Amino acid sequence: MNILITGAGRGIGLELASHYQALGHQVLGTVRSKQHKAALETKGIRALELDLTQQHSVLELAEALKGQALDLIVNNAGVLHAEADLDEVDAFNFAHCIQVNSLGPLLLSRALLPNLLAGKAKKLAFISSLMGSVGDNGSGGYYSYRASKAALNAVAKSLAVDLAPEGVRVGLYHPGWVQTDMGGPRALIDTATSVAGLTQRIEELDEAASGRFLNYDGKPLPW
Ligand SMILES: NC(=O)c1ccc[n+]([C@@H]2O[C@H](COP(=O)([O-])OP(=O)(O)OC[C@H]3O[C@@H](n4cnc5c(N)ncnc54)[C@H](OP(=O)(O)O)[C@@H]3O)[C@@H](O)[C@H]2O)c1
């Protein structure tokens, strides 16, 4: 398969890229720094620049990939601002979260739709978060991150509905609490465990599973 993964320079994105690369797939990973570009290219993974806060960056990536079929796009890149409490809410951070976690993945998926339609598998995956679940929110706080992931869930659900007639399948996943820069060292699982589950979910993604919000282990999650 031809696979594009955003935020592939570290964390879950790097593990996903390495996993698919090891299986012999053609992997394109997006990065923002020269250091991460070089690290991916050392592994034989093509690295392309993408900053999800910049619409021109999304359009430049689409232009660079014009005419190239993609079977799977994994919208993985994300940010979390540690605004656990109400008095920490900051307008810039809130907008930044929306740009990277919700609007950016929507604009990128739309820009790369011709590539996806030219591919065989036609799978569009989003790495969301259980913190975007309104139904599961029993602890409050984290306003910007929760809102941006809830918005991502709404975006992915609409894409699942709108693109179903064209055969596109949309998967929406919580990766678990994962040991990365974002998840921190106290997180419950490592990136390999998360990616083993996520890639299994993506493998199983069919018409019936499209538009569902699932844990990395396959458990359905509340919206
Ligand atoms: N770790 C967890 O416990 C956990 C739990 C639930 C959901 N998630 C979700 O899983 C996904 C991956 O998280 P992670 O734990 O691997 O995080 P991470 O280690 O912090 O990595 C985040 C990735 O996103 C990229 N990124 C950030 N801002 C970007 C931007 N403006 N444009 C393009 N790329 C950008 C980063 O690129 P740079 O290296 O250039 O900064 C990096 O590759 C995220 O969507 C996150 O919300 C994680």
C-alpha cells in the first residue's frame, strides 16, 4: 500500500511509519524539522514537510503528491496544551489546538481526496482521543484539547457519511494512553502496543466499521 502518515517524526506517528515500512509498504511521513526528515530518510521512509497550522503548507503537500495514489492516510499529528484548569485557558492555545487537531486534518483530507480515490484501499484514519469524548468526560478540564478532539470526531463522522458513496472508509481511534512526549513516562502502554492495535483496527476498517469511534483494542467508545 501507499501510506501517508502525518506527524511521523516521533511518538505514535514514527512507530506507525516504522511498522508499515517494515511490512514493505511505501510510506510517506510528514515532518516539520530537518532533524526528523533525516531520521525518517535513514529508515528509507520518504519525508515531506507539513505544518498543519498553515493552509499553504497543506496545499503545497497536495501539489507535491499530485497524481500519486494513496491507499491509506493516517491523520496522526496533534498537540496538547496543558490547560488542565479553567483559569489556564488561553485563546491562542485554544485556536492552535483547533488548527492542528481538527481543521488541519480536515483540510489535508480534502486536499488529498483525489489521491485517496486513486488508491485501492481508500482508507482515511484519524488518531483522536478519548479526551474528545463528551460522554466519557467525568474529570473536566483540558478545554482546548478536549474541544479540538471532539471537533475532530465530528469532522471524521461527516467525512464517513459524505465519502461513503465514493467507497472511502473512515476510522476514528483513541490510541490508548501512550508513552510519548505527549503521553509522558507514566502512560500505560508503549508505542508498539498502541500501534499493534491501531494497525489491526485499520486492517479491519470496512463499510460497517466506517464512522465508528474505537479504542485501539477495538472497544467502541462513547461520543
Ligand atoms: N500519547 C497519548 O497518550 C495520546 C493519547 C490520546 C491521543 N493521542 C493522539 O495521538 C496522536 C499522536 O500523539 P503522540 O503521543 O505521538 O504525540 P507527540 O509525541 O507529541 O507527537 C506529535 C506529532 O505531531 C506533530 N505535530 C505537532 N504540531 C504539528 C503541526 N502544526 N503540523 C504538523 N505536525 C505537527 C509533531 O511534529 P514535531 O515533531 O515537528 O513537533 C509530532 O510528530 C496525536 O493526535 C495525539 O493527540 C495521544
